[in-house]
Amino acid sequence: MAALHTTSPYRECILTRNDIEALIAEGRKIVILDGKVIKPDAWLPYHPGGDKAILHMVGRDATNEVKAFHSRETQDFMLKYQIGRIEGPWVDFLPPIQGGVFRTKDMQGAEDGRSSAERDSSDRDSSVELSPIFDATESSSYLRRRKSNGAANDDSSATSLSDMELKEPTQTSKKANNDNHPELLYDLDAYPDLNPTTQANINQKYKLLDARLRAQNLYACNYTAYFYELLRYTLLALLAYSCLQTHHYIPSALFLGMLWHQLTFTVHDAGHMGITHSFHLDSLLSILVADFLGGLSACWWKQNHNVHHIVTNSAEHDPDIQHMPFFAISPRFFGSLRSTYYDRIMAFDSVAKFTLKYQHYLYYPILCFGRFNLYVLSWQYIILGQGPRKGPARYHRYLEMLGQVFFWYWFGYLVVYRSIPTAWERILYIAISHAVTMPVHVQITLSHFAMSTVDLGPAESFPQKMLRTTMDVDCPCWLDWFHGGLQFQAVHHLFPRMPRHNLRRAQGFVREFCEDVGIPYAIFGFVEGNGKVIGRLGEVAKQARMLAGCQRSITVGEVLDGH
């Protein structure tokens, strides 16, 4: 992808905030990148990470997100879709996919009692002024703080969250009402102010931090560490095969599950282009490992995971916390929210009402079956053609189809059917090998389930949102192989393309950054973090029981009134 160098007046024209709002109202997908106005409508069907990752950036300054997820080459390629530029700082709109409301030129003119031309002539000076109706209903309340503006820079606000209480919601809400949500009040008190000056300062220091990490060469992959990873994978594969050949089926299943668990970390690295830093090479590597060796769709995971990184811990938008009817980490799920990722209602139905009451007890048992759910999601993605069929990823679907056939041939036919004699032993082998992968599901949910699910709106900067919704896990260096980099999720969310073997070194720099800008840095031990997750699930389960009791009382009262 060659950089596009142009001095075209069309691309250099100044677009006002109202111009951009009107374009979005007409259905255009407008994104701000380093002061440039990008219209990637034509790129949506080609985007390897899926269209939803772009849709969540519409109307926003996506500079941090774009640079965090894309190579310099890809960033230059995006200039092909530039249609203008802005002057002055930009205040984000709420994207349409998240409920943002936008006005056409005629609507804007009608509101002021002026023509569109008159309105345009008085709106050329800045992009800062907020549109009166662009936000969803609740967003304006997010900007009100319960503390003074200067509190964000108090030294005490940099305290690690391991030394603070994570406040849990204490009341059930029929509808998400963030204005009196205890979690919202806690976040507004604990984190820096949402005013533009404070958030711009955080953004600027985040950019300096990124430059500092690059100067430390922390974006370079440690191939020596990967050599040892390869030795570990080979050892586990040989142990699984040897035990299978000697009819020790349970040890073989254990070793195979351990291999799948470890391979997940390589897929995660390659999906973020953190190994070779080449889109095509890392994509091929992730498909080879995930599909051919693990039976899971790497491309489905990548599309899912990209959205997760952009709208982390958003109840309506983040697929990584949308596990109804089995888990709910916020009472907001009691309102049968609509998932913008799955494009369906996450129904708080009779199954959910029963399951959620016991979710803190079912957490580990359900995660033992997590891999089976990933099979289903992978098949849906591949069979239904949910990925891009054009552009650089156009062949991925067919390669994944081949990978699925290969996996089920070697695992389903050669291993399970041909090598294991009885039906009971086959079932046991499948169950054990899949249950052993449960720790990776714990590791993924651990970093987010106990963190905030509050949406502070478009005023919040990218780095603050990532650190507010993600925790790190404190562990000794010798256990890094077990966690596979997932213990540094807060660091990873700030710098997703950084190879995992460098995340421990980067962690110290991130802590310094948090102390400087006054953002609490969340880090817990593995056991303590699990306790926080179970505590959160237990609190929401308690509220589910209370809600069920209230509903029963109302139903009984209605029946009695009827008589």
C-alpha cells in the first residue's frame, strides 16, 4: 500500500463541524485522523478487521486507535480516502451505531432560522463547538463531575486500584440510568476530569509514552523467546501423541488441551501483527495455528477482538462481555439490551433469570465448555461469509474452510475416532482436552469482568478508557509462559501491536504514565483478581434474585387485585 501524496484542493479544503455532521446524517462514514477528514465508505467491505470497528469511530478523532492498530504503511494508505481537513481541536460526536443523532444541512439551517449558506459562513472558524443534539440522551450528564477539576492531578488519584475498593453496583435498575449508578459516581471521582484540556493532556502524554517505548525498541519481536515457545509447543504435541499411541488417553487429552491453551497466545500475537509485523504473514500464521491446529477461526476472533479493543467493557457494544444468558457483569443486562455487534437483543428471558442468579457458582464450570461456543461462532463466521470477501483478506475465508477440514480430519477422525476404541473414552477425551483450555477463558475475562462497564461518553480519551476498563495481573516472571502476555492486558490495550514478550518491560513505563496523569492503574494478583470477578458476578446475581423477587411480588399482587 503506497502512501498517497497529494496537494489536491479537494483534500485540503476546510470542513466545519456542521459540514461533517451533515455528511454523517446523510449516511457517510466520516473519521478524523491527525486533523484530516477521512471518508472510508468504499473501504468498509474490504477492511480485514470488519466494518464495525470503523462504524464505532464515525464522527470521532480516531488518531490514537488507528495508530495503535495499524502499521505506518496502512496509515498512509488511509489518506486515499481523505476529503478535507479540520481546523482547531476536535470534539467527538457519538457515532450513529452507538445512538448518536445527526442533523442534515437543512435541519441545521432550520434550527437557526438561517439558510445553509448563512450558517456555513459563520461556522468556518473552529471545530470545537458542540452540536446541541449530537449526543445520545444520557451523554451530556457524563460530563458533570462530582469533584473539582483540579482533583484529577492529586497525587492520591494515581494509587493502584489494588489498594482501593472496586465499588459494585448496589441497586437494580429496570433501565440503564447512569446518572445515579454507583459505578458511574465512583469513576467520576477516581479518574481524571473529562474536560477537553485534561483529556488532551492525557492524549499528548500517551503519544510521548508511545514514542518512548519505540525508542526502547519494545515493538521489535523477540524471536529468541519465540524459539522457546516453539520448543514448548513441540514438547506438548509429542507428549500428547506418545500418550495416545500407548493408550494413555487421559494424559494425552491433558497435554493436547495444554497445547491448545498455549497456542492461543501465538494466535493473539499474530492477530495483532505482533510477530512479523506483516499483515499477510501474520494473518497466515494466525490462520495456520488457530484453524489448522485448533479448529477455531482466526478471522472471526480478529473481527470480534478489534471491536472489543475499541469499545472495551461497553454493555451494548463489546462482544467480549456479552454472554447472556449465562453471565451478566452489570444490572444493565437486565434490561434486554441490544447488542450492536451481534445485532440482536440479549434477552433477559426465563433462562437468563434462572442462570444469572447462580452465575458466580457456574463461572468456572461454564468456562470449561467455552471452546465449544468458539467452534459455533467460528462456523457461523466462515459459513455465513461474515468476513470481507474483497481486498487483502478476500482469500482468508477459503483458507479457513480448508483449515477446518484439516483440523476435523486429524482431530475428529484420526485422533478421536481411529485412535480411541470406545465411545465413552472418546467423550472423555474430548471433554478433558477442551476443559483443560479453561484457564485461557479465565485469563481473558479476568482482565475485564471486575472493571467498570460505565460509558463516560465521547469526551473520554482513548488511554483513559483503556486503563479504566482493563486490569493487569501481577505474577512472577517465571509464570509469564502460563499467562502468555494476557496478564498485561492494560498495557496491551494501550499498545496492542507490541509483542507480548516485551509487555513486562513496558509495564514500568505505563505505571509512570499513570502516576503522571492521575489515572489509577489496576493490578491484582491472580487469586485476588479471580476474587474480584466472582465478587462482581455474585453482586449482580444478588440483584438478579432481588429483581426476580420483586417481579413475583408484582405478579401475585396483580392476581390478587384481579380477584
